[in-house]
Amino acid sequence: MNGSPKGEYSVTLQTVKYLEKAYPDYAFSYLAAGQRIRALEKDFSEAESALKAADMILFSYPVYTFIAPSQLHRFFELIKERNIDLSGKWATQITTSKHFYDVTAHKYVEENCLDLGMKVVKGLSADMDDLLSEKGRKEAKAFFQFAMFSVRNDIFEKLPAEKKVFVPVIAAPGEKTASSLDKEVVLVTDAREKDVSLNAMIERFKTVSPFRVRVINLWETEIRGGCLGCFGCAVSGKCVYTDRFDEYLRNTIQAADAIVYAFTIRDHSMGARFKMYDDRQFCNGHRTVTMGAPTGYLISGEYSGETNVKTIVEARAQVGGNFLCGVATDETNPDGEIDNLAKTLAYAFETKLTQPSNFYGVGGMKIFRDLIWLMQGFMKADHRFYKAHGQYDFPQKKRGMMLKMYLVGALISNPKIKAKMGNAMNEGMLMPYKKMFEKEFGKQKPE
């Protein structure tokens, strides 16, 4: 199942083609699910026949925005909408990316395959250029051999424990709060009439917020299709689609003081329409254009049990440089959580609240930092942005620190010198902090 919108031009697909040639005893068949998703929405019979005929289904796709492309999201929706029985079939996956949140993409596909009762084997996460190296080809073969070993020995990921039917707690209307802050929050949602709980949450948030709330429904917004991965926007920032969504995104959504996202959890994600919106933001390249703006979420569904979705929500804020003001759900106490989200957003506006990056943000941005540095001649707008925001913080530039560490390493390598040093190294590490305390609070008088 080729989930790339590029079809035969998919880089990920080349690994599958390589495995087909390397293992001629296995029969491979292909379906361009990502490229032909519109046609499959009208007639799914070809896909259904291919799925039912296969012994193992290999999902091949690039990682887009923390997870699989929107086209593959829609493909899973179509399988489930048509109640196609894939129970007992084997499933695995191959992705290519720069290892930017490939773990959350793989988890998404795994969870959906487990929903369908499939026997899941851990997939291959590769860099885009891995197949061109001997090491990469060796790893691809090792992945396929392990997949076949798993089949022969009936070793696979176990189905999750049976869950209780989730029943949302419907948010109450709430009392109207007067707008006291000259700020505007854009609330982006894919809520439809059937999303009763989510619509109630949105209405309460609008009512209790002390700032203007402008709702944008993605079903009422012209988005002609998901990202094609064509890189047509790399230089100009303009998308090849003529729906002008790139301009709408920048002028109507990202121009707001904050953004709140509201969706119902579908298939362990935010749903295909919302993912299409996410993917089309690639017209910004790899630039964190809303850096510093607070953000929040209204989520309908059993969010506490969706570990992967929780990771994606936090990681989006971390990588984007946004303060995550809260996630309100309809699991137990939506009224209180919605009110607290509105209060926290107001506090973030008043104090210009920020937060330091954790592993999600630091690790993710270092991957992009290295990527943009190498591709600066192509991704010119990204390169200018990274230079202007000091994101080229390569450690090799800190030569003074490196020389100090060589000296320390040489000293502690000598047992005699190390014994004489005693606790001097620990005291030396704390010296800059002692100077900072003295500068901030003055020299402490001895008791």
C-alpha cells in the first residue's frame, strides 16, 4: 500500500522495489493508495480485492507532520467505513524521513492495524538516503528477513485489551464572560453536526473566554487536497494548488494572537480532514512561524488512553515554540477544563508566558537544523529564518568549551592528579552559579 501522494515517484517506494528484487521468491503487488485516494473514495473495490488477496500488507509512506500523510489517514477511514475484514492478516510498514517523529507515525499505523485485528510486525524507519548506502541496504534486508521470521514463528504485536465504550460528558453552556482582553484566538476545527460533544465544548469555550474567539471550520474552508510532497513551495512559499490556502493560512489563521485546535479523536488521530490541514501547512517550509504564540486544544474522545496522540500534541507545541496552555477533554470534567484553558490563555497573553524546550522540541529542531543547513541552497526561505532566529547552534562552534573538556579529560585520566583534585571539579562546576547568585542577590554574610 503505497501511501505517498507521489505514487511511482515515491522515495520510500524504492526500498520496497529493492526488496522485491532482493527476494524474488516473494510475490509483490502494488496499489497507489495515496496518489489515487480520490478515486478510491468513489470505488474501493480494487483496494478491497488487493487487501483480501494479500498475505502481508506492507504500508509504504513518507512521514508528514509527525504522522502519516492525510491520504493514508483517509485510506484507513475507508477500510473501516466499509467494514473490510482484515483480521489475521500480517501487516508491517516502511517509512522514509529525516527521523523527525517517525516514531509517532509508526505508532499510528500500528494502532490502526491492531484495530483491524491484524498481526503487526515492527516496521523499518529509514532516512531518505539510506538505500543508497551499503549499510542502508543491509538494514532493509535485515528488516524483511525479520518480518518473514516473525511470520514463520507467528510472532506479532498483541491486540490491545478490550476497551469500554467511551461515553462523552457533554459540556454545559456556561456563563457569558465579557471580553476584557484585546486579543483574538482562532479556533480551528473539523466539527460536523454529528460531533455533539465537541460542538458543546466549542460553544462553552467561546462563551467563557475573555477574548475574541473566531471559529474556522475546515469543512467550510476550501482545501482541494492533501500535500503532494512536490516541494513546489520550497523557494516561493506558494503552493501548487490554486485554492490559495497558503494565503488563507497566513492571513486568516496564523495572524491571530493564539490558535486553539478542536477535534474528535478518530482512528487514533485527529482525522483525515484535520491531517490534510496540517500537511498543507508545509507551504511554511520548516519554519516555526507562530513561535511565541500560545496554543490549546479541545478534544472529544478518550484522550487519556491515546498515548501517541498526547505525544503529538505536546511535540507540536514544543517544536513550534508555542506555550501549550492546556488540553480540555470530555472524559470527566469538560466544564472545568474548558474554563481553565480559557483562563490560562488569558494569563499567557498578559504575561507573555513562554516555556523552555524539552526533548521533543530540542531534538526535533536539531534534526531540522541539520537538514536546512545542508539544503540551504534549495530551502532558501527556511535558511534565512534559521539564521535570523539563531537556530544554527552547532556544538562545534563552542571551541572554548571543547578545549576545556579536553583539559579536564586529561587531568582526570591521571589517577594521581584525580586523587589530589578531590572535590575541586564539582566545586568548579558550581562556581558560575555562585557568581550568578552573588550578582543577583548580593554576597551572603557569614552567620
